[in-house]
Amino acid sequence: MQFPLREKIAGEIALSDQPGKTMRKWREELRISQTELATHMRVSPSVISDYEAGRRTSPGIKTIHRLVDALLEIDQRTGQKLTKRFQEYSDVIPSMRDWAVGVRAADFLRKIDGKLLTQKLNTRRIVNGYTVIDSMKAITTLDASDYLQIYGSTSERALFFTGVKYGRSPMIAIKAHPLKPAMVVYVQPENIDDLAVKLAELDNILLARTDLEQGELISRLERIA
């Protein structure tokens, strides 16, 4: 299920353990200053600074809505760059969610009919969200800065890759990036390269596969509270 950009931004901030950092992430997506955002929200720049630095209590719903309105007004004025990128992400990332309460990896795997491929890694590890990624579209659409978006508000999540043949390329891409997920799951892969498993184990990443159809998989993921 995809959410409009307004709801996505508001939801990420409201559910984040560090809402100030999430606010900053979206502001920086638009490459605008705290002063410009403050002007649109009709508040002092110090208010924005305090929220982003965690010096103020978490913003309420009204403040979040005002922030999102300001961001989208700026986006509209500058040519809808963020909106257009979000539409592209909808194709690359058909489903993505963070949870208020995490799920143990072993329990999570059972919910998705997952088969663990890595050995001797901790399946009691907590998974706090997921991102489903179309591997081929990601290669042609996402750049290095976009890669951060797949992690939402936490890297302790499961990354699902569809359209995988052997699984080597996603793990090489993850190896090259400083952020590491808690788990990687290949959706109906043709085969699994031994190198993919080895790379996952070296980075302490749980690697699994599921043979669920994408529609059924997303349906199950979205039912996880």
C-alpha cells in the first residue's frame, strides 16, 4: 500500500523515535535552510533548530502538519522536485514501513515464510521495519544519496529485494555503504550465490529468502503491527 507524500512525511515524523532527526532529513531533501522553513511556518529559526536537535519535546500533530504543509509549499514553488522523486520511489519501493514496536527476527521470518541462509547469526535480533525494493528499477533510478531513503528512520530493518537472480549485486551494494540493515530477504530468487551469503555473514546481516508472491508478501508485511 502506498501513501501520498503528505501522509508519508507526517507518519515518519510522528512514529520516529527521534522526530527531530526525521524532520531534518526531509528538510535536507529539499535543500532548504532552517530559516526558510521557519519563515514558511511563521516561527523563529531557533524553534526549528531546537526540534531538530532534540532540545524540544516531540512535536504535536498540529506542528507536524504545519511542517509538512511548509515543505510541500516549498516543493511546489521549486518545481515539485520532491514530489516527482517520490513518484519514482513508488515504483522502486512498492512498500515500506517502520514499526513502533520491533519484531524478533525469528518471528518475523515465520510471518513471511522465510528461510534463513546465513548460519550462527542471532535470530533474536529485533527488526524495526521493512522496505521492499525492485532490484532492477533501483539500479536505474536510485543514486548514492537516494540510497539513504530505503532505511526510513532506522537501519535496523529488513530489506526485501525482488527481481533477484543470484543475490550477489544487492549484497555488494550494501557492503559498500556504511549503513547496514538487520536483515536482507530475497523474494523468489532464481538461485543464491555463495558470495552473497558470505558477504552477509561478514557484515553480521541475516540473509534469507522467501518464495511468496510479491502481492502476498506485501499483504503479510502490512498486517504486522
